[in-house]
Amino acid sequence: METDKAAVLLEQFNKTIDIWINHLHDYTLDMLCRKPGENSWSLGQVYLHIIADTAWFVEQMDTALLLSNANSEKEMHENAKAIFANNAFPDALLENPSNDPDSRQPRDKEELLQGLTDIKQEVNDLYAVDHPQADGKTEHPGFLFFNSLEWLQFAEMHMRHHLRQKQRIDEQLFR
């Protein structure tokens, strides 16, 4: 594994997840559960989505590291290549078939804080050790194959993408 690249990606991941962690203090539970529109997610639902997806991405990172070089010859989808080349998701509202506007709300702010801090710790523990033979890849359901560092980058880009959604929700909450 490329140690320098891992360090840069890990630093960016930590900065982005810290934004989500630190902003939790800006909201009451009522604010986190308030939906800006009938078919929209509340900010609490966005937090739960980020926690659930990122936890799955972390599982993929770990599996890719354990696979040694399995699937190493397989590539990501062309659309994913464009996302990685830009180091960002497109600045657009993206449809995800698993996005249910009626998904559950958080029980409390502590659930969100604990979920994010657990993920942050798990990712930092995972990359605290060098993995020199880690060329394995696992499959993303839409973007095909990523190695561990690509999963790390993808996780950070995904959280950053949702910061735009957070900003739109904030405009409704704080007007």
C-alpha cells in the first residue's frame, strides 16, 4: 500500500468526518428530526445514512486489505473513474434507490456522535498499520471494483457530497 497516499487520504477523511461530528453540537434533536419537505430526509436521517454507508465502506476497506491481491486486475466503472479523477461526486442531486424518505429518525444525538466516532476510530486503527501487500479489491454495487485506499477516498467523497445536502437543510432550519 502506498503509505504517503494513505496518510493524505486518512487526513482528509478525518477532516471531513470531524466536520460532521462538530456540527452535531449546532442542533437539537428536534432540529435533527425536522424534514425540510415531505419527500426529503431530515438531517438526522442524513447522519444515519452516512453512518450506515460509511460502516459498510469500512467493511470493504478491511476485506480488500485481507484479500491480498484478489480481484486486483478488475477495474472500477468509467463513471467511478470520473468521480475519482475529480475527487468529488458531481454537484447534483443524486438518486439512490435505497433512499427512503420514511427511513427511521435518530433516537438521540448520542447515537449519531457514537456512530461517527466509532467509524473514525475504526478507520484510523485500520490504517495505523502498513499493509504492503494490499492490492485486493471488493465490488461496489454500482461502480465495480475498489481497493482499500479507493474505498477510503470514496467514503470521504461521499461524506463531503452530503455536506451540500446538509447546507440545503440548514437553509430551511435556520431561516
